[in-house]
Amino acid sequence: MGKTPFDRVIDLLNHDRAEVTWVVRPVLKYAIEAETDPAKPWVRDTWHRFETREDAKRHGRSLTCRFRTVAVPEIERIARIIQVWTKGRAYHSVRIGVTDWAGRPGGDPLHSYGAATGCGYDKRTAALTDCTVGGIELGDHSDYKGRPRLETLCRDNGWDLFGANI
């Protein structure tokens, strides 16, 4: 039996030349914070994190103490992209593995794998073709199906890339 995409992603992650890039989305979550006693300003009680300020206020009204809602910046991970470049005599090749957390919210992440060889073209984009990021399948520069490239997808959704140059 051949290797699964998960096995291939783990092999790439354990490679000594692996370069990792994260696709993330900065988000604001809201929390309820009990107002502190002026005599003890270092004591703070913070409870659950909420998606919206209204949810936080609705929860805070049921408390017996005074409270305030505070915005808490967080980073939501969308995907991890692992790339390994191999060097040959006449050409270079790249193997890419993608772990996509946003493709299956609340479930196991989706793993995909791609590779590209040859000379004179954008091998990273070619290797990312048919991989999923954020639940969306990626395409090449001249994709006839109209699928976006990684850079376009990140720009359109307000996501950021951190790590190795991709």
C-alpha cells in the first residue's frame, strides 16, 4: 500500500531541509474581565473568549460583579505549508506538504501533497496546485478551472504568510 498524504507530510516535516510557512488570520476575540478592586489592581479575573462583543456583554449581564469587555488579539491558524527543495545537476525540484485546519472546522486537519520538477518556471505554485488551503483548492498561473493561487487567496481573504518565502 502506498503512502497517504498524511505520511508524506510527516516525512517532509521531519526532513532536515524543511522550510515551514504558516497561513494565519489575525482576529479579535472578546473577553469579559471583572473590574478590579482599586486596592488590588494586580488581581484580574478573565473568563471565556467570545466571537463578538455582543456575546460577551450578554454573558456579562448574568454576572453579579461589575465587568467590562476587552478585545483580545489572537492568531487563527489556517494552514501549514512545508517545502523541501532537492538539488539535481540540471534542475531543481520541490516537494510540498500542506496541513489545512480550516478545511474541516472542528475535525481532523486535511493533508495534501504536491511535487514539481524541471527548469524555468514557478515550481512552488505548480507543486501547490490541487492542494487545499482554507478549504479551497489551489491552482496554477494558467489554471483553466479558475482556482486561485496561494498569494491571491491570502490577499482576498486577509490572511498572512509567515515563515519561509513562498
